[in-house]
Amino acid sequence: MSLRVGVIGAGLMGSTHVRLLSQSVAGAEVVAVSDAIADSARRLAGEVGVDAVYTDARELIEDPGVDAVVIASPAETHEPFVLACFDAGKPVLCEKPLAATPPAARHVLEAEAALARPLVQVGFMRRFDPAYVALKARIDGGEIGRPLLAHCAHRNATVPPRFDSEMILRDSTVHDVDTVRWLLGQELVRVTVMTPRPSRHAPAGVHDPLLVIFQTAAGALVDVEAFVNAQYGYDIRCEVVGETGTAALPLPGADVPPNFQERFAAAYVGELEAWVASVAGGAPAGARAWDGYAAALVCEAAVESLRTGEPVEVEIEQGVTS
């Protein structure tokens, strides 16, 4: 029997999940779509032949015909919608961020800890990208020795005009935050954001690119170049330097993908396949609530460093795990 999935959000990410679940993921079917804009919900539902359309996401969550939920609505809705899924006892794949603020993410973490089993997976899809999976296997296998440094780049060709300097950290660099935590198995405890000369293609007042320096709990250093108006394509890079060697993602060469949908097409399918399989297994795959909470704390510290120009310590509260 297929997992009956309801998708909240008919924008770019919601549409991506609906199409992949309908066309590329075995064992699941989209049975309901919700969006605050009724026409958007109806249009997306009609594209894949779904009859159940809601403007109130809570009605979708409470629909007895929905077994599990994908949340791809704006960030400020994530906390209430995830909590509603908990109340309904339904597994949920929540697009990043887990919640709009660290306290809201902490609330979700604590609410899930009170449940009989974990229900939320956070949409950090790079954990399912074949190139990143291979890179992690080399690191975990000891091929490069103890990691000392990591060099990362996150380059978009362009982004919408509303993308400001803080969004570069919260919406783009957040992926590198989770990826590095996962690759190295270490928390990020200190962050410094540096602002080089801005690109002429950056909107007035926007610091683009940014150079973000992280320190891990074990003393490794990580630099992330976040450049969201790089013009030439969507270019993701990562190299980890160890005591006896280095390991890196393959370079794109001349064939730089134009957008994230193409670069991470296999990752999104893998993420959804793992999530669907995990519903039957009883424990979420991929990033958990703790990972969403930790990423929120790190990004908030990065925003503070951007504002002050000073290094900022990341205060990760322990005591609740997912």
C-alpha cells in the first residue's frame, strides 16, 4: 500500500516535492495539496490529478486520508504546522529551516522528545546527494586521516531581489552548516562572517559574496564562500583536508548546472525515498529535529557576526535530543 502524502505549500519547493512524489518515488502518492493561495493549490493539484485541495493547512494535516505530510510553506509556518503533525501523530518531512527562530526550533525539539517516537525529518537533502555520500564515506573510512580543515563554496547564478545579506546566511549557508556538521560529526561552536568587496551584481546594500569561518568543537576550521549572484551557474564545492590527505566533491568543469534543481535532482529523490521508507521503519532518515535546531543556532550566530563584525560563540544547549 502506498504512503498517502499531503503537501503543504504550492511554491517552488512544494511543487518540486509534489512532482517527484508523483513521478519518481515508489511507494508514495500525493493525495492532498494545501496553499494559502487557493489558485496555486488548485493548479498544482490539477497538474498531478489530486482532488483534495485546502487553503487551511491544518485541514490537510487532520484529513484521515493523509498518512504523512511534507511541509514546504514559508518558514514562519513551520513550527505550528510541525506541531500540528505531532498532535495528529503523522510523520513529517519539513523543508529547512525547521523553524523560523532558534527558540521555535527548540520548541519543536522538546515537543518531539515528549512523543513515543520521532516524527520529523528536516529537508537537508545534501545528505542524500551521491557525491556527498561518497565524500563522507572516504572521511569516515579514515582515508584522509583526522580532518583539520574544510573549504566550501555555495554559488548561485542569481537569486530573487528580496534576498538580503541575512538570507544568504539563513537560506543558503544553512545547507553548508548542516553538511559540515554531518560530514565531520562535529558541532560548530564559533562563527565569523567577513564581508569582502561586494559584487556589482549584488543589490544595493547587500553583502555578496560573504566569507564565513566556522570552528568546530574539535578545533577544525571551515570556510564557506556564499556567493548568490555569481552569474555563471549553480556551483557547489567542498574539500576536506585531513592529516594524511584530502577528499573533495568532483569539480563541475565546464558543465556547471544552472540551478539547484538540476544539481541536486538525485538528492531530492533520495531524500524522499528514504523518508517514505522510514515511515514504515518508525524512525526518520536524514537530518533530525536536533540537526534543525543546531543549524538554526549556528545561522543566528552568523547573522549576529554579520551585524557586529565580530566572532560569535554558538551556545548550543544540551539536555534535549531527538
